[in-house]
Amino acid sequence: MVESSSLLGWILASILGLLGVYFYSAARRNVEANRRRALSEESSDSVRNLTTTKGEHRSGGDANADADVIIVGAGVAGAALAHTLGKDGRKVHVIERDLTEPDRIVGELLQPGGYLKLIELGLQDCVEGIDAQRVFGYALFKDGKHTQLAYPLEKFHSDVSGRSFHNGRFIQRMREKAASLPNVRLVQGSVTSLLEENGTIKGVQYKNKDGEQQTAYAPLTIVCDGCFSNLRRSLCNPKVDVPSCFVGLVLENCDLPCANHGHVILGDPSPILFYPISSTEVRCLVDVPGQKVPSISNGEMTTYLKTVVAPQIPKQIYDSFVAAVDKGNIRTMPNRSMPAAPYPTPGALLMGDAFNMRHPLTGGGMTVALSDIVVLRNLLRPLKDLNDAPTLCKYLESFYTLRKASFLLAKIPFVLW
């Protein structure tokens, strides 16, 4: 077994690392709290002044609004938010770049805290019917020794645990559930800019799936267009760090040493992750430090995986790992982290990876996004008329403060286990 002091040190290091990011981002938010950014066409390509877009100023946004809320993006955050606000009676217009099933190598393990948020949002059935696997904790491996670390679930219903799955299947279930509401309109299109009038965001300009330019108006626009967001620069001060890259593989018909657990190999030079994503598939993520990975096309990656990584893999899954490497379906993606540093902007809000990212090794991204949705839902419920711009602006500013306490109280006990 791994010595308890080493295990405790690893856990504390993870906690201190995340807290460092949190308090850094909190400090940034305090600095920016009283700022107001004057948005104009000259200051950002992603913002358009309504005078230049439509030829005349619009007044009385409620008369021209197409919806109560526009949501840009229908990933985990956007789809869950659309269903949540739609269920509260809001008229929601969702614009998603690609409505086909996503195929990603992250966003596949939802921590127990995230599952509890799904229940709170009435979305727990979205992990049903997709061959999702229950996860009860982690198994840690180092230098041929291992130990298990269980989630502290004793006080919860027996159904509460982590869930792991194909990210795309999960997102499609949430999109279907959101679109089933009569007041939620889900369309395919690429948002090219935010529409601004006198410093307030009034809607978006986008191209529909046929390439036609469209405009949509709402008193509140929520940008959830993911880690590659082309709109976030209008609403925050993004400082994206790329400390490493993930190399992703799928092991087939493989029995992990500890069933229903995520597996963390504390390897050299960095960790290797394994977790089930279906009843017959196990995801492997190899963390490669830096922004450059060995080339897949010239065989450098295969050599790296077989000579550097494979010798550190537990013997029970060694053959399955090598078989996955030989099969050749190797994928890579940069790991991004970005502290939350928003510009409080009337009429607009950032959420999900467009707003705040932490290293995927923490496994907390979806949990944080779902918790933010709960905070925003509860915040907006007393506000019946979103066209009351001054009041809405105060509520939106409160969101950035309230989510701090939510993060500390609701996320850390589950995300870091």
C-alpha cells in the first residue's frame, strides 16, 4: 500500500493547488468588481454596435426581444441551463454551432457533487440509457503499490455516486430534454458577435446552418460556447494557461484492477488516468507536460506510449493498453486552465468553460458548471421581468459573488476526492 503520508501529501497538494487558483481568481474579481467596460465595434471584433448593425438604435428591448434569454452553446453548461431556465417558464433561444453528437476525450467523469446537482436540476435521468457507469472513488498507483480512496457517500442515498460515460451521449440527452420544452428553441448556428447598445448587450448576430446572417434579441445573453470561446474576450480578461496535453485512448473489454473506480497512476513524468466510459470501454488519458506532444503521424507517439508509459501501467491492463496503442485511434487535446476574471457587463453573462477552466485532472469542470447553474437559477427566480435592465444588472453582478461560496461549500468535498 502507498504510505499514508505520501497519499495525504498528494491530496493536500491537490487541494492547495486548486485553492491557489480559486483565491487568485477571487482577487481578480475583486479588482474588476467596479469596472464597466465600454463595448464598441472598435474595441472588439466580437461586439457589434446596434447602430451600425441595424442602421438605427433600438429602444424598448422588450418590444423586439425574441426570447427572455439567449444561450450561446449547447454543451454540458448550455444544455443544462436551457432546460433549467425553460422549466422556470423563461422563453429560451439556444444557438449551438454543431448539433451532432460531440466526440470528446474529456468531460466523461461526473463527480458525486455534480450528480447531486443533476438531481437538484431534475436532470438525473440524462445519465440513464447511455451505458453510464457508477464510480465510487479512486485507486491510486505508484511504484507498483496501490491504495483505494472512496468518496465520502455514507450519508447519501445509495444511488448517489460519480458517473462516467461518453461525453457526447450525455450532452445529447440533455439537449433532447431541453428541446422537449415548448418554450425552448434549439437551433444550429455560429454566433459571430454580441450586439451592444449603450454599453448593454442586447442579443447576438449569428449565421444559421445555411450560412445566412441572423440576429436574435433578448434582455439576457449567456455565453456558454466552451473552451474555444470566440466571445469571452468581450466579457472577461482571459488568461489561458496550457500546462500540459492529454493523449487519449480507449481500452476495450478491459477489467480495471478496482471495479467502479477511477484509476490514477502517479507516473513519470506525470499522471495517467483510467476510468470506464461504458460497460465495455475504458478511457485512458496520458498527461504529457508542455504544449507539444510526440507526433502521431510519424510514429513518435506510439514509441512514447510503449516505451515510457506502458512500463508504468498495472499488469492487469498492460495488454489492453498496448492493444489500444496498436489499434491507432490516438487523440490529443491541450489541457487548459483559466481563472475567472469577468467584466460585469449589463445584459450578458459567461458560464462553463468559456468563463472558467481548471486542469481536467481535477475532474471538477462539469460539477462547477452545474453548480453555477443552480446559483443562477435561484438568483433569477424572484426577477419576473428580465427587461428591468438596472435590476437585472445588479442580479448578474451578485452571481459572481455567490458562486464563490458555492464553489467552496459544494465543490471541494467532492471534486477533490
